[in-house]
Amino acid sequence: MIRPGRRRSAAKSSVTSGDPERELKMSRVGQMPIPFPPQAKVDLQGNTVAVEGPKGKLSHQLPPELTIEQVEGQLRVKRQNDEKRAKSLHGLHRTLIANMVKGVIDGFSKELELSGVGYKAQVSGPRLEMYVGFTHAVVFTAPSGITIEVPKPTQVVVRGVDKQMVGQVAARIRAFAPPEPYKGKGIKYVGEVIRRKAGKAVA
């Protein structure tokens, strides 16, 4: 015999298990049109979207559950049905395509800063050299589509048209010397807050 209280909790869990609020939010994002300025060229070939602008060119393949069309200077991503998977993909891919348009027009950047005595960086073409507490320089070569700048010895800027790639490259650079929690030495994102720990007290 199921107690009344348990029956109510079971009904509640069945409603929230699919996270309808998140699905509704993503669905609303997916329905928003994607404007693109005149300097951006868009080519639609079936479910493949190619966008070209002053900064470069990107392409993206939509899943079968989605379609895309160009109407009056805007792109609209539509889903084939209202099934759960289609709803979850709708907002995601709309956001990815919007980032493509922004990337080829304005580009993306991620800034990092080096903190520590003797910590510094220099760049020559795609080759980044960093001195971050080791006996030798740490060398990182930027992949195609990414440029690295060093405005000053303790600052590194990663730029590119692909937002995901910019984030990945910045994360790889940070991983060479993650900031430690005691003195804060290491490589961190500009604006990143490091939770500090107190050192051991001397008896």
C-alpha cells in the first residue's frame, strides 16, 4: 500500500525528471532569429551552414532533427518535431551558429595573466614561450586558426574565430601552471578569482 505522502512525491518527481524548465528555456533560445550583418556571407547546403566574414570562415553541420533557413537577413533554426531530443538540440545549435556569425565578424578572445617572481611570456609567430617556475621555458605552438599575443610579459591573449577553440587553447595554456591557492602563483584567466588558503602556522 502506498502512503499518500509517497504518492505525491512520486508524482512530483515524474514532472521534474525531464527538467521542463530547461527544455522550455532552450526551446525559447532556439526560436530566436540569428541576425547577420551585410559583411557576413552565409551559404546553406542542406543541413550544412557555412559563414564567412572579415575574420575567417566557419561551417557547421546540423543534426537531422533540425533545419535552417534564411529569411530577410536572418537565419532561423527550426526543429522537425517536438520530441525531447529535438527540443534539447534546438537552443544549443542556434547558439553555436550565432557564435559562428559573431566569430567571423568580431572574433573571440581570452586573456590570461602570469603571476609569480620571474614569470613571463614571449611570442614569436605561433610559438609561445613561458617561464613559469621551471628550469626551462614551456613552449606551446598555436594551432591553425588561433593567434597568440603578448601585450606585456605577464599577459597572454588568445584570439580566433572559433569560440570553442579559443577556450580550449586558453585552457591548455593555463594547465601548464594552474594558480596555486597559497601565494596565487601561476597562470589564470583575467578576472578569475582564486580561493586562497592560509599557509601553515610556524610554531
